Amino acid sequence: MGHARRPLSVLRSLALAAGSGLVVAPFAVLGVAPAGASTPTASRAQAITCPTVADRLPSVPAQAKAEVDRNLALLDTQIKEANTRLVSSAGQGGPNFVQNAILGPLKDKRVATINRIATAIGRVTQRPAGLDALAPCTLTGGGQAGNGQQSAASPTAADFIDIRKVPRSAGRAKTTRKGSRGTFTSRCGRNQNGHHNSANFLVAPGVENGAHHIHDYVGNLSTDAFSTDGSLSRAGTTCSNGDKSTYYWPVVRLRSAADPAQHDSSAADLNIGRVLVPATVSIQYRGNARSKVTAMPRFLRAVTGDAKSLTNGTANARAHWTCTGFTARTTADKYPICPGGSRVTRVLDFPSCWDGQNTDSANHRAHIVFPDAAGACPSGTKAVPQLRMTLGYTIKISKAQIAKGTLYALDTFPEQLHKPITDHGDFENVMSTRLMRKAVTCINTGRRC
């Protein structure tokens, strides 16, 4: 983890926040304030949101990929800086201050950055048109919240639901006689070693805070902003079977109104609270309902869900939240309230229909897609072992506690407001050929390995 960012102490975090004009952020994001303090309206209830660019791009030629990736990461940094400015300038200026001082300059920066992306692609192939329409950003939120209340910038009671009130789900497609029923499990621990950073080498390579939220990692011990296929293959692993793949997801935090100063180096991105270590982590590969599976290529990369689904829409959202003992009931856009003895559970299913050629694609989705509702892979693709990451948390929380400001939530990009629909996961296959062959055999012969 040579380049991974280590959590900061509370005092050092407060000093950093003060230096960036974010002294009130820990209180503002929770929607509470200490005795005698006031909470600026803008930091409490507003955030800047911008259209996504990565998903609107055509296939990016290999010659342009590095430059495109750098500028996509810069677009995220620009949004973060604008949201930081929004917090630090709360109460300043007249009615047009945000538009003139923040949104206007942000649009100008985005126009220039988007133009560099289009130019990089245009040097190799046809220049994409119409990207300038993605430059303007908007201010969301704006509701008032007094001391002791929750804000639009943090989860609210409306983001939670008693799992017993969630309807039963339709369930997985029924496996046919030609399907594959076995499973293969890599036991990789729960991130007890505290492997955390706010990077994402898949979508923002070389950018140390490219994700703007903290990830949990299991499997590969070296994963950070600068990871490559080569560095991952040379590293150690937490998996007991030698699986060197990297598996990661945004952390869950306990956000308590009673202790609003709990935060670390991610506080500047409005992610605060105590990081919860999962009580259970299952890394399991499963079969296909309609066919046998074939081996994944080494270094195949895949993502599930959309970290920006609040602003992008739910086309790529894949969040599944439930509770142990209630797994027939799942919710996508609510955090579950689980009864006593039951654990909050996240289920992250990955795409499993591979194009047979590419280990990655420009949007990290086109090369491997999901089966249809009946479980069949689209024409031109082949079924590979389907990764399911299941994460369990011991969170004892009630409606009354939530109403008083004690709740839990995902780390997210600042403008995504910690919504459960933004849950997502990332993966790169670094299994040896022999281990992948074993997984395929177990799955295709109906064994549980």
C-alpha cells in the first residue's frame, strides 16, 4: 500500500479543514451544531451536481486513454473544489453569488477540460460532438434545517426503511439443465488490516484522491492509485487460497449527532463518521442460469453499480440492501433497519457476460455486461464466473435513533449526498490460471468449493 492515504487524527483533520475553510463541515454535514454554533444554510442543505462525462464518451482509443483519464479525474476534482467553495463561502454575497462566483467559473473550467478530452479522442478517430452540453452544473438542495435536524447533505430518516416493510423480491432466474449451479469462494477476510484509501485505479489511475470517498479493500495487499496489472501480480494477498485479485467497495460509516467531529482525511469530501469494519465478507463466484461458464481472462476489470447514480440516473444502479434472515426482501434506494440479531447486508453482483476479447473498456462496462432477466448472456458474449460480494455489518439502530441524528451511510462523492442507490464495487481478476480453472470446474460440475 505504498501510496495509500492513511487516516488523519481528529486534531489534524480539524486543522486541515480550517485551512481549507471547512471548519463547520463536520457539523454541517450531519445537520447538527455544538451549543452556541450556527450552521450555514448552503453547507447544510445544498450541493453542486454536474452531468457525468465518462458514460457519454464513445469508445476511447488506446492512444488517447491516458489523457482522457487524466481529464476525467480533473472533472471530479473541479466538482470537489466547487463544493468546498460552496461550504466555505456560505452566507457571502447577494442572491447571485453562487452563480457568479462558483457555478460560472466551474462551467468555464469544465468547458476547457471537456474540450481537451474531445481533442485527445479527435487526434486518433472522429471527434465526439455535443460534449459541451455537459459543462453546466446546478445547485441542488436548499431546504432549511435548524440545529439538531438532519440536512439534505446527509442521509435523512426518509432514506431508511424497516426491512419487514420491504416487499419480497422476484429472485434470481431459475437455473436450467444446461446451466451451471456450483460456486467457488475466495476467503479473503474482512479488511481487518485496515487497507483504506480514496483512490480508484480503474477509473482514475494515478490520482490519489480520485474516488473522493474511502474504499475497503480485500484480496490484493498493494491496491492504490498507482496499481497496474504488473504491480498487482507481484503483491501479496489476504485470500487464503492465493487469489491475488483486488476487491473493493465504499466504506460504511456510523454518523452520530452525539459525536459530530468523528472524521478523517475524507472530511473535506463531506464523508465523516466512524468507519465500520464489516462483520462478514463473502467473495463468491457463481454460475449462469442458461449455460456453463468459461474462464475469466487474467486482469479482467469490472465494476458494478454507479457511484453517481443520484445525478446520472439509475440505468447502471445495482444496489441491493437487505438484512440477514430477510434476504428475500431487498431495497435499492433505502438503507434497511434490521431487527435485533440481524445484520445490515450489502449484495454487490457483478456483470458476467464477457465479449471474449477485452479485459477493459472506456466506460469499464462495455466489455462485460449483465445477463438478461432469464439469465441468458447476450449474443456475442460468453458466460464467465459471476462475482458476488456480500458484506454484513453489525449496526444496532432504530427509527428513534435515526430521528435524533444517529444513522449510518456510505461514503460517496460530495454531490451524491450519501444515498444508498450509489452503492458500487470494483474488481480486477488476478487469479492464477490454475486457480481460475479450478473455479470454473467447481461451478460447472455443481460443486461448492
